[in-house]
Amino acid sequence: MASKIRQAGWYRALAFTILGIAVCIGLSTGLRAAFGLNPVYDGTAVLQISLLMVPIFFLGGIGCFDYWLRWASGRKVVDDHADHGAKSWKDYFKVNTDHKVIGIQYICVSFFFMFVGGLMAMLVRAELAAPGRQFVDPNTYNGLFSVHATLLIFLFVIPVFAGIANYVLPLMIGAPDMAFPRLNALSFWMLPLAGVMMLLSFLAPGGSFAAGWTAYAPLSVDAPIGQAFFTIAVQFAGASSIATALNFLVTIITMRAPGMTFFRMPLLVWANFSTSLLVVIATPFIAASQFMVLLDRALGFNFFNPAGGGDVLMYQHVFWFYSHPAVYIMMLPGFGIISEVLATRARKPVFGYRMMAFSLLAIVLLGFTVWAHHMFVSGMPNWVRIPMMATTAIIAIPTGIKIFSWVATLWRGVLKMDTPMLWATGFIAMFTLGGISGVMLAMVPLDIHVSDTYFIVAHIHYVLFGGSLFTIFAGIYFWFPKMTGRMFNEKLGKIHFWLTFVFFNLTFAPMHLIGVQGMPRRVSDYAEQFATWNMIISISSFILGLSSLIFLYNMVASWRSGPKASSNPWNSLTIEWQVSSPPPIFNFDTIPSVVGGPYEYGVPGAVHAIVGDPAKDLVPAGAGATEGHS
Amino acid sequence: MWVSLAAIIVVASAIGIGIMLAISWFPAQGSNVAPKIDTFWNVLIVVSVPIFVSVVTMMLFSIWRWRQRPGEEGLDGPPIHGSTKLEVIWTIIPTIIIAALSTYAAILLLDIQAAPAKGTRVVNVNGIQFAWNFETKTDAGPVKSNLLYLPVNEPVTFDIRSKDVIHAFWVPAFRMQVDAVPGITTSYSLTPTKVGSFDIVCAELCGLGHAYMRSTVTVLPPARYKAVMAGLAHASAAVGGSK
């Protein structure tokens, strides 16, 4: 027993967590006694300190800091890769430094929170199926949509992209791992911690946080203690995101295989490079906004209290300065995934590769100039509205370039319309719609009317569900054989796609209408006139939710007993497909050598990279590579 | 091929625009701003539908025409890397569209946010959790009430405040909305143009009662308005102007 607690792992994590709680109680009561505050034991104070400190004890217990602390204390450290690679399923529940293990950990944890957050959406839609109260009181309802959005943004979309990239990117650039494998492990472990914290908020007195995922002050400052779970969980999720982005930037800049210039990188690498720039620059701002809320709440500061000289609008500026780039953080990796899927399944180079790369960088740059379009009716000075409208509208241009380039990639290709391709083409259509409603929203006179209505809910779900989630599904299906060594069931994949596509549109398209007609968002009840559409939307959403179970079944069953996959089932040129499925623990026996672009389909004998034994492993592009039809 | 594609796009766009314009999107046009916003919306639809239709048509056509047929499993497409001409076209045309829409929107915005004429009636709007309070100065004295009354065809400026959390004062029929923010006074001006009763909706999450923070604005002919306000002024004075 004692040895179990001394080793890094769950027993020690539990012990350290308990120790952490004890330390927080001691700290709180000790300080309160020293300052003569009564009562000495204050549950809220203990909780506040615990939310900040206990996670760090947990991370220490599970083993994230062992190596660094050992090294920092001057003791000898052994680099034996004992914690690298998964030999059994148990390794996935430990601190592991292998990017492939971490990638799968990220993906599985993210999907867990997707299902939990999705379930909350089902409860939201159940309540909204008819006017009047159905199942939950307003406070619970407000909590449900707040936790739904927060989980899906911070615990699903952002980390699942990090997970897919974690797995694929080092392989794709011919690297043996990420630049900082131990930091990578720490980044992962901060994530389930953040998610659990958010879910625990439902147990807090006064209920879960319920001020929306946007947590505007003063509502979030005045809210009960459940709000603090959001304030602090977001810090850990943010720290996880920043550390990962740092890792990606250093890895991409310094660890590309010889011959892989920036313009020979696959677009997934460009996309993650761009996203990582966004993350490192922007994420500290949401941390700042939440720290200010925390200080106002816990220590009586006046950041957002006008009576004390504070400024309510400042919260929104600081918050949205991150949260607008956040939506690009939630989309750009998806753009990269679509480029990979389309090129491989259309057997054609991505059209306009350089502009595709530059448009990513343009979106990064422009993404920092548009935050106040979330604040058009906030009461900020009127003159800010026109410049922000202009910059917001301008972003449509690089985005449009990408959409047109993807369609041009399909043109005259040889299109295999399998599951990943269905998701990719479905994405193009849905994201175009979401982008169009976005341009409409950029136009201030219209936005003044539809701000904070169901039109916004429609827009965000077209770009996040029809956009991001469709690309996530495309990527998961596409790289499933590589990650698991098995093929998924293609028929179930197609059924999953079609059910999702149809019921997604039936759920969210009508929301454009009811928003313009006058239904606000974040309401547990609504006027009679919206009853019919809400019922239609709710029923569609239930079927949409059920369709995700087909995906879950397919993934689990195929992982356990699907047919074994070859190293390159899609006959792709990029490096990750030139090693076994799943890849060897250290990826490559010898560092690959990149000799050409990543999308040289249609050129007989073209090679992107030489991996392993040159005589054995050369994979030319397409046997008979001229187009078979005109 | 190009002619048929163009024809499909034109016909589908026409049908799409027709359907979209036929839908009754907006509530009643209750203010002078409403027709301008509704027209702008129609313009946005006319511009947006062809863009969506073009993208989807080209994509579906490609899938239909160049789907992998049996026997083509090992084949690649032609190594087309790009076309500068196409890139220029599909950068310039969207830029023009965006510039045009933004210019229209900017002019419209300057119009609807223009400062009101001197002497415009001011209604003070106070949002609290979870109700709206309105205060109007009338010749018969100040009128305080939870329901809003306005005379038709007379400009009004709303000065909007909140003492607790952020709310948003939205009258869908008027097409104008602005947040009620603790610490500042926000405002907008318009002219109600239609007699009737219209919903007032709080459009910013303000807590438990957000869904129920609703009221009604009743727009009356001027004579009727005077009479109603006189009665309310009397009542407000009687209760000491509380609320």
C-alpha cells in the first residue's frame, strides 16, 4: 500500500488530493483565525482556495511533476522512456510522454465531455419543447446551457483538435515526438481536471454556474459559488491549451524532417501552426478576465463595479479579445483536416496551396481585430461599430478563398465518397451557410435587431457543429485506422453522417427564423407564437443526439474487433501513412527525408518523403496516375 | 458544361431567393427604422443565396461528375496545383461584394443612430432584475410605470440604465436593441409608426428571471396618448412616484 502511494499514479493522486484539501482547510482557517475573522471555518472560503490549489496537488500525485522536481532538486534523473508508449490499456490512464498515447487520451476525454455536454443540450431542448415549465426550474436551466456551452468549447472542440494534432502532427513532419513530451503530458492531465471541476459545480450550493459560457460581469460577480467553478476551471483548461500550443510551435519550427520546408508542410501542420499562434497570444486574456472576476468576487475588488470606479464593459472587451480568436482556434485545425481529407480522397493536390497557407495566417491576424463585433449593442461608443464591422467583413475574404479552393480541389479529381469525404463535403456546405449568417451579423444594422436572439444560436451552431464538429468527425474517421490499427464500419459511418446531416439542419435552420421573429436566447421559456417551431426543433435535436450513439458504437466496436487496417488504407502521400497502423512506439527507425510536396497526386513516381528502407518503402503517388477520365 | 452549370445556378438561386423573400421573417414594422432594416435584410438574402447556391452546385456537380467509378480505384486526378487567374477572381469579387454591403450598412447605421432633434421626448428606461420601469416627463407630471406608452409618429429617445446587472432593451417591432449597463446610460432614438401593442423583450441573460423580463409597448394616437398619460401621471403622483 505504501509503495502504491509513493509511485506516481491514481492512489497517490487520491492521497495528494486529500492532502491538498486538508492544506486548504488549514490555510483558510489559519488565516481567518490570524485576522480575527469569524467564523473561523468558512465553507465558501475553503472551496475558493481548494478550487485553485487542490488540482495542483492532484497533478503532482498523478505524476506530472516527478521528473522536473527530481531534476530541480539536483538528484540524478534517468531518461529510460519508461513512461513512453502504451503497452496495455492501463497506460492510457497514467502520465505518459508518447504523443500518440496523449493524443488518444485527449480524444477519448474530449468525446466523453462531448457526450455529457450533448446530453445537457438534450435536456435544454426537452425544456424548450413547449412553452411553460416542463422539467427544470430557471436556475437549473440557466446552468444547463451554461455548462453545455462551456464543456463543448473548452472540453471538447478545443482539446479534441489538440488531440488529433498531437497524434498526427509529429508523424506528419517526420518527428519522433513533440518537442516537450512531459509538458505535453501535463497539458493533457489539466483537462479532465477542468472538466470534472465544471461538472462538480452542479453540487455547489446555489447550483452550477449559470451566467452563460460568456460569464458577463456583473452577473458572474454576483452569482453564487458555483460560478467560481467556471472561473477557475477555465484557467486550467486555458493553461492546458497554451502549453500545448507552445509545444506545437516549437515542434513545428524546429523538428520538421530534413527537406520539409514550410511550403512542403501538409496543410494540417500549417493549420495547427496558425492555431497555436492564436492560442498563445489570445488565451491569457480569458485568464485575465476570469482573474478579475475572481478578485471582484473573492476579495471585493472593483474591476467591474461602477460604484467603486470599475467599468462593466471592460469585462467584455477583455473576454472577447480572447473569445473571438477562440472561435478561430475552434475552426482552423478543422480547416487543416479538411485539406488532408479532400486531397487524399479526391486524389488531387489541394488547390492553391500557398494561398491556403497565407489565408490561415491572414485569419490569425485579422482575428485579433474583430472582437467588438460581439459587443455591437453593448453600449460601447458608437464610433467603434463601423471599423469593427469592416474588419469582420474582411475576414470573409480569406475564408471564402479557402472554401472556393476546396471546391476546386474536388474539380476533376477521382472522388471516393466514403465516410471521411462525406463529412468533408458536408462541412463545406454547412460552413458556407454559417459563414453567410456571419457576414449578415457583421452588418451592424441587422445585428442590432438579432443580437442575443436565436439567430445567433443558429449561426454559432452552423459554424461549430456544421463547421467544427463535421471536421472533427472527418478527422476521426480518417485517422481511425492509423490510431487503432483497425478499420471502422463504413456502412455505419455513412448512416451516422446522413442522420446527422439531416437532423442537424432540421434542428438549427429554423432557429434563424424564430430569432428574427423575436425569440431571445438563453431563455427557459418563450412566447406562445414560437411554440410550434420549438417543438419541431426539439424533436429533431433528440434524433440528432441519438445519431451520435451510432458513432460511439462504431468507434468502440471497431476498435475492439474491426478488421485490421493496413499502414496506408487511403493510399495517401503524407508521412504518417508510411508507417504501420498503429505506428511503432518511437515512430521511425530513421528520420525520414522529405523530397517533395505533400500533395503530388497525379504525378507518376512522385514521392513526398522517403521513410525507413528506401528500397522497400517508397510509395509513389497513384499507380497509373494520369486522370482516367476527362 | 459551363452553360448548364450557370443555368442551374441561376435557376436555383432564383428559386432560393423567391422562397427566402416569401418567408415572413420579421414581426410587424412598428417604427421608422423597421422598413430600412427589413429592406437591408432582403438585400442580404439576394446577395447570399447565389453565393451558397454556387458553392453547393459546383461541389455537388464535381461529386456527380467525377465520382470514383468501378475500375478507377488506383487512379489519381490531374496534378492541378492552382490558377492565379481564378484566385484573383475569387478574391476580387468577394471583396467588391463585402465593400458594397459594408458601405450600405455603414450609411444605414449612421442614419439610424443619428442624433435626435432637440426637444425629442425622452423616456427613461430602467432595467432591474426582472422588470422594466419606464419614466416619462409629461405636462401632467412624471409618469412611472411598468408598461410603456408612446404616441404614434412622434420621435422618442430612450435613455436606458440598469442598477444591478446587464439587461438589453429590445422591441422587435421597432428593430432596435441596446444593453442596459450598470454605470452608464445607453440610448437610441426612433419614431413609432404603427398603432398597436408590441413586445418588449430583455435580450441579455440577467439571471433567473431573464425569460420573464418582458413588457409591452402600446403605441397610441396622440390624443389617446395624452389622455392615458394624464391618467397615469395622476396615479404616479398618488403613489408618490414609487417604482
